[in-house]
Amino acid sequence: MAVSHIDRFLNEATAPDQDGGFSLRKDQLYGLYTSWCMLNRSIPAAGAEFWQEMKARRIRSSDSRLRMTGPAAADYILATYPALV
């Protein structure tokens, strides 16, 4: 069975946030997703479609219980906070 675009994103760019202290908020999770798409030369899903996919995986926008990781995390952080460059 082929791994879906969204599952690949979750596997490559997120990790569980066990204690819930640093869980990605809605805008952060979608921003990380768009960074991951850019790095992988993929067209990002529209916001509504993305959140529908997250809901199907029981990932809530109010408490994702996910942290960012990998190259997409670095890209997202640098894009969000350009003063760090």
C-alpha cells in the first residue's frame, strides 16, 4: 500500500509531543506542512482539505500533540523568524 502525501508529511516532519508542552498550534502545523511541501516539491493541499485529513487521523487543530522535526522544521523556523538568518 502506498503511503499518502499527508502520512509522509507526518512521518518526516513531526514527532509526538509526549508532555503536551510544545504541541504545534493550528497555524504552525499548516505552516510546517507548507514548508515540507516546498522542500519536497509538492503542491500543498488547501487548508480545508489539510484539516479534513488531520481530522481523519484524529489530530486536532487545538491540540495537535505533535512537535516539528527535520529539514521542514528548520525551513519553517527560518521562514517565520527571518531575523535568525
